[in-house]
Amino acid sequence: MIALLASPDRDRLRACHAPRCVRYFRKEHPRQEWCTPRCGNRARVARHHQRHKAPA
């Protein structure tokens, strides 16, 4: 971790955008927002449910 924070790659360190995920990752692609494909799927499902939930 110390080596990563001292390297030029520290600018690519990001927090995962998935709900309830507390991980950080090194961004490898400009559109990458999640640490794993599993977190990406969880974020998409949460976004879908938010858009389509029944009115209360």
C-alpha cells in the first residue's frame, strides 16, 4: 500500500461506487467505476430498482 501511495499510480486510486462497498481500486479504464464486476452488477441492480420501485 505504501508503494502504491508513493508511486505515480496514486492518481488512479478510486473508491468503489457500489452500494455498501468500502473498497478502493486502481482505475485501469476511464469508464471503470467499481472494484469488481460483482460490485458493478450490484450497482446496476440498485439503480434499476430505484427507477422502477412502486410509489409509496
